[in-house]
Amino acid sequence: MNAKQSDQPLTERIHGYRSVADLVRGIMAPPGTVSRDHMEQAARAYLVSYLDADIPKRAALFADDATFEDPVGSTVLRGLDAIIKFWQGAKDIRWWAAHDVRRVVVTGNEVMLHFVSTMKVPGLETSRMEVYEVQAFNAAGKICSVKAYFDVACLLP
């Protein structure tokens, strides 16, 4: 599709598509400035870092001015120092989490993850929860924003 076609109303462009899948591909956002592979690998490395509470490895994935909202609606942490302090609090209580990734969606410079998190803290019963998370990347390929979405209905039996 050329630029002129994208300026036309969809009702005029519809005849240029053979299938709904072609239509969807035609209206998707263009690729971002950071490669899909890089973003997906960084998003997965972030999740894996919870297995051994490797805060330095996790922090290396983030921009210094990143924001972190876990869950959305809670206080937004601003800057890597505040985010590391949050992670350290979890490490101090020996929080452990494994994430079973169900879906990775990449659009523009953002990744949306759907995963099931198995969470353990010594002395507490293990829990599982579905999480939806959006990570945005800056031009340098660093995570500049994390927004985790979950509520009580996401807790699994």
C-alpha cells in the first residue's frame, strides 16, 4: 500500500484486499525503530531474571529514566533507582517467580506480553496469576516503561 492509499478512507481501499488478513496487515502500525527480535528477547530476559532475582541483569535492560507501574493504578515508579528499590524489596522477602509466556505482541516500539506467573514467598502458599504487561522501548533499545495489568480475577486456582 502506498502513502496515497493510506490517506484514502477504508471504504475506498477495501477493494484492494483479497482477505480480511490482508486488510489487517495493511492497516497495522509500521515497525518501530527497535527490531522485533531485540524487543522480544529483552522482554523475555526481563521475565527470566525473576528466576534467580538477578537485579543487575534486569536493570541493564532499562533506561535510567524508565517508569514502572506494577500493577497499573498503583504508584508509578520513576527512574531506575526507584525501580531497583522495588525489586530489592521483593528480593528481601525472597519473592520468586516463574513466567510461562502465552503470547508476545510487538507493535511499533512496544511489546505486550501475556503470561502466567507462578509466585512463591517462603512461608506463604504458592499462587499463580495471569498477567498482561506492556513494555515500551526507547530508540537505544532500552525498556523505558513497564505497565503490568492484573486484578483479583487474574488469580488462578
